[in-house]
Amino acid sequence: MPVVRIHHYRVDDDKLSALLAQRAALIDGIRRAQPGLTETRLTRLEDGSYSDTWRWESAEQMLTAIAASQDFPPVAATMALTVDATAETGEIVEER
């Protein structure tokens, strides 16, 4: 069953371009190393913060990628550009 990992964070305006470049490299690297990442979506919210949603084919694939990311330098480099970062995981129950 598909799952999503939703990251919520803030980015200083002067760091947004760097974040977008780092995020693209991070996503590409994860997709090469770990199967199952099917979609990502970065949304700027009304309050100026960002919601970064990553969709996985299964919870097992997501958890494997999260464990592997501890040793993947682009993760720390990307997150260093953010502040007030949180993450939640949810199982997709229905889509239309």
C-alpha cells in the first residue's frame, strides 16, 4: 500500500535556489539507490513555509530509504538549508 512522507520546513528566501538544486540532486540520488520513490511535490504554503511530500510504493521501501539516508551526504546538505523541519508519515487510504 502506498505511503507518503510529508516534510514541513521553512527556507530563507536567499537559500531557496540552493535548496531546489540540492533537493533535485537528493531525489535523483535516492531514486538511483532505492526503489519505490514514485513522486515528490514541494508546495509553498500561505504562511511562507513549505510542505515537501514524497510518495512511496510501500512503507517497507520508504523505511529502507530512510535508514540508508543516514549515510547519504546530500540529505544533511539539503536539510542544512531549512529551519523548523518536521516530518510525518501517512498511509494512503483512498485516492480519486
